[in-house]
Amino acid sequence: MEAAINRYRILAVIVGVMLLMVVFVGMPIRYIGDNPTPSGIISPVHGALYVVYLGFSFDLYRRAGWPVKQFMIMVSAGLVPFLAFFVERRIVRDARAVARA
């Protein structure tokens, strides 16, 4: 279970950082600077990593035996800026508690 927790944790941070880059770098350059290139690169990378994150989230959710609500919280973490960092901490704490039990 610890390997699943670590995979989830790494991808949660990466997806969170990529989402911040999309929102605070790519979009302003696209709409204020009239240059779509950065968001055209960053957005698909975030999207691809988010799909991998969903897979790792589902794996951890399945191993921990959590209710669907917990999985929905994990899914939303990659969609709302800054939320990934808070959710990651809580999920890892809860998953380690389940692993100890």
C-alpha cells in the first residue's frame, strides 16, 4: 500500500503544479500577451498527467476501501488550483492510517 501512496503523492504534487502553471502562466500569456504557445504546451501535458493521476487515485481508493465520496475529492484535486496540495496531505494521512490498521 505504501507504494500506491507514494505514486499518488508524487502525481498529486506534479498535477497541482502543472495546474498552477496553466492558470497563472499559460492563460495570462495566452489572453493578455496574445500568445497561445505556452498554454498550448502546458495544458495538454497537464491533461495527460491528470489522466495518470486519476489512475493512481483510483488504485489508492480501491486499496484503501474508501467510499466513493473520498474518490470524488481526489478527482477534484486536479481541477481546482491549490486544492491538490491540501487534498494530497489529507489523503496520504488517511491512507497511512488505513495501512497501519
